[in-house]
Amino acid sequence: MVLHAEVAVVGAGMFGSAAAKYLARGGADVLVIGPGQPPRDGTPPSPAAFGAHHDEARIVRRLGWDQVWGTLDTRSADRMRALECASGIGFLTECGALALMGKGVRHRTAEMLRLSAAAGVTVEELSGSALGLDFPDLALPPVAGGVDGLLERRGAGYLNPRLLVAAQLRLAAAAGARLLAGEVTAVRKDPSPGGRWLLRARTADGLAVQARAEQVVVATGALANQSGALPTGQRLDLYAFTEPNLLFEVPAGQLERLGALPTVVVVDPEDRGNDNLSVYLLPPVRHPDGKWYVRIGPGMQPLVRELRTGEEALAWCTGGTLTTKQSRFLTTMLRTLVPALEPVSVRPACCVVDKTPTRHPYIGPLRDHDGLFVAVGGNGHGARGSDEIGRLAANLVLGGEWDFPLPREVFAPVAAPSPRTSGADRPAFLTPPFGLC
């Protein structure tokens, strides 16, 4: 079977679904190729069906680590309620978002507050005593020098990434986009003059499919280099890492009490190796098994390890286990932040996080590959900015006027350098402060 389209979007996750929606709304004939959603009953996804959005909660807020993320996040968050209304799918829970910033980065905190105020975003500065009054079940982390509390109450909380993707794909289809549930295994350009991009794909039931497109958007997430979505020999300066999480089951008797918690991010600026205290915390969220869990994960401290191959990444996602050090660290931090929680059970959740040396997403064309664009590099917090990231990618493909307040070069994709040698120094994005998850 051979399919034809003006634009093929490879990847049907948060970036790809948003890009497909805006491309279709812009009048392009769009084909989206990506694996379907795995079962929601807790059954592990097959390797081909893995996606970072196969989860129940991602933090939403407008307060960004810098102007790039602050603008991406604000523009996306401002459209979420309208997106829910247009699609008929609700995915946003407004419980508030709290950042506990180490006082050692007060200069950065001041700049973040300045940018938020300029964007019309209301962020409250709360002292430790004020935080205790608002959130009596939340304790402060022992970050050296103390922390500053920054709280967004409205329009902030968490989104369900599965439902966000479902909403985006519904709107993309309503605008005329076609969706093929499958995995792209190869992408190459027809060398003849005016040749199109040729894509090979395999559906979930093993059917071989080919697609021809004038332009391609690769939005395959953290595993872009490990997939078949880039031309042979092409790699991005993009790195995938394990992200160990723990889920603490909340007893029924504590649900109402702990349900008042906001999402929490701790930013510890001290470089103390595995003793760094940067983490994120999600309040009780209901999972497909019907149980409610408080989730805690790292702020990208060195307890993570790099995933260099697709086999490594998929083994981690579908059957990985946390190390004793990872479990001990996350358990200690959970007990520190929410000492009142008496969990019924504790179970691991193995996620993947990607990082770019620029600390920003790659959005734009690949050099020497005419008509090939990428939208990847969430850097651990791409979910809440995904609608704007998809819009910017679509705008570039359609040849629209650049309308972001920073130059498009900020998002220019970077090709991978020579492989790092073993024992090389930790890259900058693995050293504190890690920014906001």
C-alpha cells in the first residue's frame, strides 16, 4: 500500500499531534504516522507502541525557567481550556503549581518573576510560614540556605498527556488530517530532481506501508535517534536518559486531605552529586487501575543513566527496575515533602527524559535535508509547551511569518557531534541547577 500526502508527520505524541492539527488547519494535506495508544489497564506497551505520553499526569504552569520555556508554556496553557472545549475531551486539572527555589539562585528566581509579570502571569511569593498555612501537609526540603516559594493558583496544575494527545488528534482529523497507526522504519529522499520523501512503515498487525510526501516533520520524542525516523547517518545532538519514578498509593482516608496539594518542583542549585535534592511531586492522581497515587521523580540529578540504544531504552520502559539508590532517594524525598502520607503500596514507574545541549527544543529544518523538519527535545518539561511547539513547527513548514518573541535560531536543530568518550565529564545539562521540571 502506498499513501501520498503533502506533509507526513512522524510521531503521534504531544508534539506531533499538535503539529498535525495546525498543519491541517493551515490547509495542508497531512498524514500522521504513529503508534496507537496502548491499553489503559496497566498492560505494558509493546516496544513499537512506546510513547512518553502514555501516562496520567504532567505538570502545567506558566512560570518558566527562562523566556523560551516561559513563552512556550504560557502560550500553550492559555489555549488549553479552548482545546478541551473544541475537542470535547477534558485533560487539565487546576490544583495549582508550586516551585520551591533554592535561595542560591535568587537572581534566576527574580528574572523568572519579571518575565511572568511581563506576560501577565500571576505568581505569588510565599514564605515558609505562609506555605505552611496554605499547604499544611507539605513540608519544606532541606535545601542549603532555604527555599523561596513561587505559587501559581489559576490555570496551573497537571494535564493528562494521553487525553491531550487524543484531543489534538481529534481536532487534527476534524481539519482533514489522516492517521495511520504504525511505526516508521525508514525515511529517505528520492534523489531524482523534485523527488519526494519516501517513508516505510509497519502497522501494528505487521502490514508494510509506504508513504510519499513533499515534506516531513519528525516528532518522535526522546528516541528520535534510536528510531528509523531520521535518514541514514543523521543523528541529532539529543540524549535520552532513564527517569526513575515512584508511585505511592494513597489510602482512601487520606485522599481528601492530600488532594489539596499542588504540583511541586524543588530546585536545589548545589552540585552535590547524588545528594542533590531536586525533584518533582504530583498530588494524588487516579490511574487506570482505579487507584490514586502520589508520584515523585528526580530533577535530572546524576542518579539517571544514559540510554544509548533503542533496545536499552525500550527494555527500561517496558520492564526496567529502579536501583536501590534511586528508590532510597525518591522514598526519602517523598517522606520529607509529604510526611503524613501512609501509602498502601509503592511501585516503580520507568520513564525516559531527553536533553539537548541548548536546553531548548529543536524546531525547524535539518540542514542539507530539504523539506525535512524536526520537533523534538522536550528536555523533561515539553508536555505543557507542546501546543505552541507544534504550532511553531507547522508554521515553519507552511512558510508562515515567524511570530515568536525570540529568533527562530533559538530552536535550530543541532547535529550530533562525535560520540562522547567513556569517562568524559558530565554534560552541563546534568549539573545543577536543573531548572523546572
